[in-house]
Amino acid sequence: MNIILLGPPGAGKGTQSAGLVERHGMKQLSTGDMLRAAVKAQTPVGMEAKAVMERGELVSDQIVSSLIDENLAAMPGDQGAIFDGYPRTGAQAADLDRILEKNGRKLDHVIELGVDVDALVERITGRFSCANCGALYHDTANPPSKEGECDVCGSHEFKRRPDDYEETVRTRMDEYRAKTAPILPGYEARRIVSRVDGMGGIDEVAGAIDAILS
């Protein structure tokens, strides 16, 4: 089974992909991870991508699609794939259809994790971690037991990710909507789009996804 998992940053795609890998033996094909791996391994596609990035340019659809093709071809034919972060454009969606057909596969489901933007902003901007041991916290959902002190190591130093501030989060949401909107109608016409409430608990969301795949 081959699925596309859609959702804005913070919707839980990574968490749900990891669950699908564990429960169903699928493989997560994350463009960011594949790009880093290809550059590190100095594959032909990786070296081409490295040269582009070193010039400060965006990696082209052709390079990203080549990475997908390369990784899909290396997978066992009976192992399902989760496409995470791909396709992002109409051109990439067309490439994916071609790549799947070339590898004797088809796209079974496009699952979008729906979110409440304001609630998601609160979820993301509230995140912080211990600067010493990396323990994770949240302003409201999971604060340290003693204010200003890490429960794990006792450190008083904390940090937030640079992209976890409200303005950045909302900009990323807008970018997601702008990039995703053009690719959905084609999949909807094929009746393979399903939507899941991504604001539920992890197990609840996982159960909804499994119900779609069953």
C-alpha cells in the first residue's frame, strides 16, 4: 500500500509515519531525510543537490523526484511507502504517478491531517526543551514540575526552536496551504483523499488512519 500523508508542520505527520512503519512495516520516504542521506552518501543525485544548495538555490522538482525514484526502486515490491513532504507541487504529483507506474505500484490513499490553526499554533509555540539534557516540555500541557528547573537533570537552562515562534508557524501554515491546494483536486477526482482530525490524541489519530487503510 502506498500513501501520501499531508498536513502542516506540527500536525503530527512524523509521529503518525513512525507508527505506520511500526504497525504495518511500511517505509517512510521523507524528502528532507532522503536529501540529507543522498548528500552524505555522495550519490549522483546527492552531489547534484549539494551543488544546488551550495549556490543558495532551491532543489528542483527533478532532483526531488529522482530521489523518490531512487529510494522506491530500492524497496521490496511488497513493502508499502509513506510519502512525507512529497509531492508539494502539481509537477511533483505528475512525477509521482510516473514513478509509481515505473515501479509497478499505484497510489492507494492521500490522507490529510486536519488542524485547527490557532490550537496548532499554541501547541507548537508552547514547546521548549532543556538546554542540557534535551528533555521536552510545553508551557501548558507539560511544564516542569518545579518552575524553571528540569525534572530530569535539574538544569535551569531551557531553549526553544527558532521556527517555533508564532509568526514563523503561521507563515509555514500559509505556505502549506498554498502548495497543497493545487494538488488535492486531482486526487479528490480519483476518490482517494481522506481527512483525519489531526488535533486528536496520537492513538486516536492512528486508529482513524488504520481504519482508512483497512
